[in-house]
Amino acid sequence: MSGFDAAAEFDRQVRTLLERGHPAAAGMTPEAFGALLEPLRAAVTARAAAMAPPEEGRVPFVLVVTREVVPPERAVALTTLAGRGAPGVVDRTFADGDLARFVPTGEAAPPDARAYALFDVDRGEEFCGAVPEDALAAIAGRGRTPLTIEEGIALITQYPAVLAKNKCFSLGGSRCGDRRVPALWISRNAPKLGWCWAGNPHTWLGMASA
């Protein structure tokens, strides 16, 4: 037995989204927002029941709502670092309308649903210092997928401590056709959604996958 209570974790994640204000950001009532997630319960808890409990940098599952429900710029503003209160921000190097251009790559395409679950999520700190393109190739070779912008935001919403000093991560599952790779890092005691070049390594930036 793993000792992991998947049903309790599902409830906690739903509660976190409700308490952090996602229904209002989606223009929905709390009841309607909860109803959006409820159909996932049986399948998620059945699959996750045999998984290991959350540990530093790796978690069994994360509930994700798509940008059609809550746009990324609103969702990141509902995040904080562990033990901090400053809201997450979008880096100013994203021009107006840029985030809408960053869409899931083929291998990271999510289900055709407004909400879904992501399993066996890893912030990918082993790739700190690696060229993002090399990290993406290694992830693909393991049959895993890089996280999208929405998935990365969902991860730090539920597990703020995953985003830590010198253990931040890129989100290679969202691209816009150029060399930019989105990433989440820490700035002024808050999460920041920014981007780095695909060919540039950073010692503090890994590549998250699931």
C-alpha cells in the first residue's frame, strides 16, 4: 500500500481551486465550477490510489482547467509561493496577446475537455543546467510529455513548494512557433511566468514533465 489517499487529495485540490478564487476568475459559481471537476473523480482516484504520495518535486496527480475556463494570466495571479502572499505575475517580456499564441505541442496536446488530470508530475530539476531542447528530447525518449503553461500553473497552485529557489522549471509543452520556451520562476517573492530561449541552459531552470 502506498499510504496515499487519492480521494482526499482530489477533494483537497478542488477545495484549493475554490478557495483561491478560480470560480470567479472563470465567471462561474462555485457549484458550477465544482461540477466541472466532479466527473474526473472516479477515474483519477482509481488510477492514483496505487501511486506514491507527493514528495519534493514530484506529485501523483494535478487537476487542470484549460485556458477556456480560466485564462493563464488570471490563473497565475491566483498563485503564491509557499508561505508567501504576493500573487504570481506574467513577465513584461510577453507582449500583449503573446500568451494566446503559446499553445500545446502535438505531444503535449491535452484531452478534449475543459478540465482533466495530469499524472506523475515532476518538476524536472535533473534538467537544471541542460539545454531545453536536449531536455525535451530526453523527456520524449521516456514516453513522458512536457508540461504546458496551464499545467505548470496548476502544479504550483496545488503545490506551491514545488517552485523553489534554484529549482524552477520550463514548460516546454506550450510553444508559439519561435525559439521561446515558457517557464515558471521566482521574482520578488512571487511566481513569475516568463520564457527563455530553447538553446540557452540555466542552472536554476529544469524541465517539468508528466
